[in-house]
Amino acid sequence: MPKKRTKKDCVEVRICLYEAVNDRVKRFQAKKLMEGDDLKKPETAELLIELGLKSQGL
């Protein structure tokens, strides 16, 4: 018989899904930024550095 889900389980799943979607959105934004000429903005560089560190698991 499957284990009954608790509210905590649902919250953890929701957080996990949120993080996955958030990551995908950031990757999409980074791709768009790489194509455009927004690379001169300092926020862009920070976002790309953050994505690089996350992809390496740091």
C-alpha cells in the first residue's frame, strides 16, 4: 500500500518544482542575454556567473 502523503511531503515537492522552473527560466534568460547586446550590463554578468556556479554544483 502506498505511503500517505503528508503536508510536508507536498510542500517539499512544491519547493522542488519551483526551483526547477526557476532554474529553467534563468537558463532561458541567460540564453536570451547571450544573443542580445545586454552583455554590457553588470546584472547580466552576475546572472551568468551565478548560473555557471550553480551548474557546477557550487
